[in-house]
Amino acid sequence: MRFDQARSMRLSMSWLHTWSGLVLGWLLFAIFVTGTLSFFRNEITFWMQPELHRVKTNGLALSRAQEILEQEAADSPMWIITLPGARNPTLGLAWRADAPRPVAKTTHSRRGGEARGENYGNRHEGGEGRPQFEKNNASASAAGNTTSSRPGMKRLTLDPATGEALTARETAGGDFLYRFHFELYGLEPGWGRWIVGIATMFMLVAIVSGVIVHRNIFKDFFTFRTGKGKRSWLDAHNASSVFSLPFHLIITFSGLLLLGNLLLPSAVQSAFQGDSRAYMQSVRGGNTPVTPPSGERAPLTDLSALLAFTEQVWNGQPIGSITVNHPGDRRATVELRAANMDSLMGGRGAARILRFDGVSGQTLDMPAVAPPSIVQSVWNIQVMLHRGFFASPVPRWLLFLAGVGGSLMIATGLVMWSIARAKAREKLSFGHRLVDVLNVAGIAGLLIAIGAHFWANRLIPADLAHRGDWEIKVFFIAWSASCIHALLRKRKTAWIEQLVCAGALIAALPILNALTGGLSLPGSVEQGRWLLAGFDICALAIGGGLLFAAHKVMLHTPKFRVTKAASAIDTESKLSFPDFAQLQTEEPA
Amino acid sequence: MSLIADFLILALTLIGFAALSASMNRHAKQISNRSSHIASPGIRRLRLMVGWHLLALALYPAIKTYGISIGIAVWIGFLAISATAIALLLSYRPKMLRPVFAVTVTSSFIAGLALTVFARSP
């Protein structure tokens, strides 16, 4: 495109779409893929700890858990008991282990110690997450079964039926993929988020300009013409974009919103005098002060009775977690929190809560929480949607599938850049070759890296120190190897070999799982452990899909032969490279 | 209960998109039994109206089951799946669309009926 000449709106937008999508496209693909997997971060972490696969699920040893906590954490100001649920079958204990601080009136937020200003990286999320990975915490691997993933919090995983303490291997788990999704890896804290934020901005530009460029959203809605070269790629790109367009828009915009504090710090500077904690509290709302302890000892009531009572009141709605404030004190309170949310508008605090007096077991009134303001509601909806916190299985799977669609959208877009320009060019320019190499390494290579990450999880000895770090190293070693491989091989062979490699690595995960101590796929299906079966089935499907793609690439023969004459014509008409606007207007042959 | 509602949302969006695609010239040709025959403009306009209305109607069980905010998100998710399914059918098995359509209509009718009965009984 020439900038010194008048041009149409569509042509400008087409140029913008092409280049905003390309420049950070590979990074965006990685962000999308790891983000999509992050919807199942707990499930992935659970899969990566085969020691936990065979926990018994018949029965709930809550009294045993209470005994353990009373022994281990009698002086702790707060306990959190995470109940086994659809997303994690173990019973999790966590307690705050730091010395009791002089208690100010608002020291403890309702969500426990979360108002610490670590806005995005919260390890304990609404009772759902059970993080076991901390890259900077050397003590985590040495501390045996009591791991502390955040300074001040101690954790213990129990078999839900027997109450036995379980020792699982240290693993980077799904948390590595989750954190890579928004802050990459190994960079100074702020830098990764800045880079992701800039990439997200490019994504938003690409989406909006893409909608403008797309000439016939309605007329071509269902159109997918197979076996027509770049026309088919364009159709596939259009379909994967348009069908989940609301998802792409919201996930991108809310991603920016999540990083908004960093990208546009002036709001915090001016309205809150730079106090980002006050800002976060105001945005999230709903920090209920906990009554200070009296200092008098009194035995805690039986938690099992409270659980049974709540189950009855809530009519079968699953309960996610139990929080005990000031256990052992006369003013102890117990809060039972529902596992799923009813609405997105209230944010994380929107889960149903039932509060009890910790000594008498009487129900207490919840302190009145002001309903969220409109600004808070908008924030909550966006953030909750982006993180998929709320979700019972069906909405979560829908988010996951939409994420897969988004990944396909980026991948087809990247490939199309190359294909639309590949016409009869004998010798590739440096830029074109670079895009081809990055396409192979950025798309197939990333999937190889993820597959290798899961393999490393099972093949690195379970008791190796810092094995979580090694899993991450294997991820990056595999990715680097795929970059070098893509540089050395021709485009088509590189694609085939890397797709086969990624497909084989991922499709073989269920077998690896069965061989290295995990619960095998037939076993997990038979016992109805859908959490594990889901991982294995997904691995089979994705791996199979990649092998099929490799097969299709292998069968592909270009329609035109590259000749000297053709490439001469091409250099003459250098300026009129095919672009979206032109492609869109072409009538199908 | 919730699964029946999920199925109903999926079925309604499938029928809706099938009707929408059948209202378009290009796809009406693909679906038609006789290759030269295309449904009349009147019929196609009817299909268009039915399609849009069914897509909107699918929002009702979604909101009823999941509440307004999550319901809309779920509805959008099912729209994406159904549109993908119809587009793939049209590309690879256009003749399958009619039987799929018939099965979905029948089963969604049953699902809707089941939901109403469940909703009535306490």
C-alpha cells in the first residue's frame, strides 16, 4: 500500500488488519492457547499430580480435617477448608501461619488475605484454586507435605474419604500456563504484563479492523469452500472469527481491563493518590470487616453439623469452601461458601454464603453489603467472564471451545499472510521466510512445547528438587528446538514434522498417564472421574486433530508450478500484492 | 434438568441457524433435493424470520437456567457451536442437513415439553 496516495477506507483497514495481526500474531497465539488451557488450570494441575488420582471419593472426613487443624493451627487467625468438588476431588486445608498480628478492625477481608495488592496472581481464588507452585519459593519443595505457596499460608492436602495427608509431587502444573498467559516467563515483573498488554491492544485493533474489512458477514456467514487454496484459508479464518466474535471481543477487551491498572496508571494516581490497594478495594467492593477476637478461648463447634445444615438449606447446591475466622476464640465465625456463582455482576463475592457463630453453631446474619455500583458491575462481569470463575462445567466448556476457535482464528490468519503472498515466487524474500519460520515455530512449536511440558511432568523423577522449574525448562527447550528445526528445514517438511511431533506427543499423553502412575483412561471413565477422563479425551482429540492436519499438509500439492516467467510477472506487479480487500471482492470461481 | 436446558439451547440454535442458511440462495440450492429447484422467495423470507426468532428464543431457557448474566454468555457459546456445526455440514455433508434438522426439531420439542413438565411439578 502507498501512503502518499488517496486510498479507500477498506484498503486502509485491510492494511491495518494485516499488519496489526501479523506483528505480534505468534505471541497472541501463545497467549490465546495458554489462556484457553487456563480455563482448566485446576484440572491440569490435578492431572499433573498422579499421586492424587486415586483418592477415594466415598465419604467426607471433615471431622478429621477439623482435628488436624486444631492440632496444627490452633493459634491461626484463619482456616480455609476447600471441599472436594467437580474441579478437584481432594480435601484442601489452608491456614494463615504468621504470628497473630495486633488486630485492627479491618485487617481481615472477607476473602481472607487476598487484599494484598497482588491483583492478578492470586493463588487462592474463591476457594477454587489449590495452587502448589511457586517459582521463587525454595522452601516449597523442601517442606514435605506442608507446602506454603504464599508467605504466611500453609497448606495440606487430604484424602477426602479417610482424612489421610497426601504427598503430591511438586509441579509447575497448570499454574505455569496460567501465569505465562498474562506475564510470560522469566521477565521482570512488570515487563511481561506490559508486553502482553501491548499485544492485547494489537489484538483489539485487529478484531475491529477485521470486522470492517469483512465485506459480507451475513451473506458469507456459513460459507466454507474447501480445497480452494487461499480462498479456503480466508473462509476458515472468517468462520473461526465470526462465529465466536462476541467472545473474541469481550475476552480481548476484558484482558485489557485486567491490565488497565498497569497500562493506564493515571486513574489510580489521581483518584487514589497512587494507593493501588485502595483502588482495588474500591473496584472490587465488599470487604466485610471481621469482628476482632475476644481473647477468651472456647471450643469450635462441629463443622460437619454446619455443613449438613447448609446442604439442607441450599437444597443440593454444591458447597465450595469453609472459612473459619479466629478458631478457638469465643467470637469465632464460620462461613460456608457456594462452589458456583449465580451471577457475574457481584464479582467474586457473589457466591452464596452462610455464616455461623463458631461456638454455638447458630446462623448469623450476613453483614449488609452494598450492591455493586454500575462501574463495579461492569468490571465484575468482564473480569469474571475472562477468568471463567463462575462457571459450572457447561459454561466452562463453552469458554474453552470459544478459546479454541480464537486460537484457530489467529493460526489461520498467520498462515494466510504467507499463503496470500506465496503466489509464484521462486525465491522467498527474507521477510517472507521469517514469517514462514515463525509460523511453524509459533504454532506447531508451541504445541510441541506444551506436549513436552506434560511429558516432563511424568518423566522427571518425582522427588527431584525444583522439579517444577525443570518442567518449565523443558517447555522452553522444546520450543527453542522447534525454532531451530523450522530454520533448518523447508517450509512444508518443517510443518509436517512438527505437526506430527506435536500430535504424537499430545495424543500419547493418556498412555503416558497410565504408565507413570496415573489413573488410566478406561479406569477414570469407569469410575466416573470425568476430571481426569476429560484431560485424556481432550489430549486424544487435540493430538488426533494435529496428526490429521499433518496428513492434510502431506497430501497437499500446490495448484500452480513456480516458473521463471511467473516470478518475473510477480516482480513487475510488486505493488499489487493480494490482500484482504482484494480477496474479499473476488467472486468465487 | 440443567442438561435438558443445555440441550434445548443447542437444539434451538441449531434449528435457527439451519433455517437461516436455508433462507440464503446459495445454501438453499445445496440443501434442495432437486438440484435445479430453489425455494420461492416467500418461503425463504419465512425461513429467515423463523431462523432469527428461534435464535432469540434460545436465549429464554439460557437465562431461565443460568440467570441473566451467565445465561447470555452461555447462549453466545452455544451460538458459536451451532453455527460451526451448520457451516461444516453445509461444506461437507449438505444432504445431511435435512435429517439432522428433522431429528433436532423432534428432540427439541420433547426437551421443551420435558422442561415445562419439570417446571410445573414442584
